[in-house]
Amino acid sequence: MTVLFACLVEAYVGKLYPRGGKVTLVQWPYADGKNEQASDACLKACRPAQAMK
């Protein structure tokens, strides 16, 4: 059973750079939400005992 039910967010994270009168995104690695989510063990350790009932 998963401890935390949350939507997984996928995003391109980068820097904005002005180019040709427009702003473009540069140095943009893709961050997949399923790879960035904390493990169940980590979440259990961080949550108060009352929240786990």
C-alpha cells in the first residue's frame, strides 16, 4: 500500500534566456514525477504517528 496518494507531476525545469526578442527555455532537463517521489519508508519516517492511523 502506498502511504501518500498524490498526483505525479512531470516538468521541464530550466533557465529562461532572452533570444531574438523572445524568451526561451535553456538547460532544461525533464523531471519525471515517478522518479522524484520519496519512498514509502521516507514518508513514514517524516509523518506524525497520528497521520498514519
